[in-house]
Amino acid sequence: MMGERILVVEDDEDMRTVLEEILKEEDYRAILAQSGEEALKIIRDQLPDLIILDLKIPKPNGFEVTTLLKDNFRTAHIPVMDDFRNWCLAPEASASFQGIQLYDKQLVV
């Protein structure tokens, strides 16, 4: 698993930095994006092994990015996880969107 590319899509700079540091400590290669547009370009160019995605990022938002990824045969296989900050009182309701499944309070697509 060493060196796998993980794309972190987060518009909060502090959260992006924390996630990057955690991933690097575990020998993952962190790739950073702060918007949906930037994330889609990186995904197109680098095909990461995993995406940690803030659902409330600027255009397109995380749900829209996920839909675009899952509708494309080239990217549909890439696992997508929420960055764990966006849980509301009923996460199952928001997680029922377009094939997103909730496993033990983690968003996995």
C-alpha cells in the first residue's frame, strides 16, 4: 500500500494540511485540491487510488463530483470517502444520493 495516491479535496486549508500530514506519515502520496473543478482536473490527469472528498466544496460540490466520477467508466472504480466533518443528525438521508453507501459512519462509494 505504500505510495498509493490519495486525493484530498478540501476547501479548508487547515483541514487539508492535517489530512496531508496524516497521509504522509502513513507513506501515502497526498495530492491536494481545494475545489471540485481542481479535483476533476487532477483525477483526469492522475487517476488517484482513493479520494477523500469534502461534500461542501465549491463548484461542483462533492455530490456532483461523485456523480461525475461514478458515471464515467474510467473513474467509476475509484473509492470516494467523505472527509468525516459533514455528518448531520441523519447522515443516512444525505448519503442515499446516487449510489453512495454508509458503512459504520464512513461515506464510501
